[in-house]
Amino acid sequence: MTRSEGAPVISETRETSMAPDEVWSRLVDVESWPSWSASMERIERLDEGPLRVGAKARVTQPAGRPAIWEVTVLDAGREFTWQSRQPGVTVVARHILRPTPTGTHILLTLELLGPLAWLGRLLAGRRIARYVRMEADGLAGVEPER
């Protein structure tokens, strides 16, 4: 899905002293996310094996209905993007890692696209931004917000 003009992107960046391969290992072990991010209650892989393009997971968060997320981009050690489609809206979440001299730069973005994206932003925009912050903190090894 292409980016809509004027569609706001929620983004968070963090710097961590963890090595990129350590952060990547945490990132692609999606079922472990609830242990380091209070934005997740449960993640269940719907397939087996290493995370790959086309892999799917059922994600349950503290608010909202469980959603199926499908991996659309996987560049080992650098980027993991997945999306969830609901009637009228597609949510695209990007996780981008870059090595730094002292560890890893983390960039997380989340974008709502489609004809009902405006409604999703209106009803859940603040909660979504909070969840992205919580995920960024947890991935970077910051004490999770509860």
C-alpha cells in the first residue's frame, strides 16, 4: 500500500548501547515482545520457523481487538516491517535498526492508511502513539512503562 498524502506517521527513535545483533534478536522474536513491552499482551505466531516475509502473527494489545499482522519487509539485522489490514484501514509498522559507534539507533514508525485511517487516528491516535513509545523503550532496554 502506498503512503497517502498528509497521512501522519507516528515515530519514535532510541539509542541503545546494545549491539545491533542483540536488538535484532529481540525484535524478530515477536512472541517475546510482551516480556519487554507493556503495549503487548500476547503475540502468537501463526506459522513456524524463522520470521520471514509472509509470516503472520496474532497480536493482542491491552486495548482493541486482536489483529493479524503480516511481515512485508525483512532485511536481516536492519529492517522489519509488517502490516495489519482491517476494513477501511491498513496499519503499517516499521522497525529500523542502524549500528552506531556505541550500539544501535532504533527507529519505529507506525502509519494508518486507507479511507478510514482518519477515524482510527481520531479514536486511537493517542493510545497508538503511547504504544509506539512503550515498544521503543522496551526494545532499547529502557524500563517498561506499565
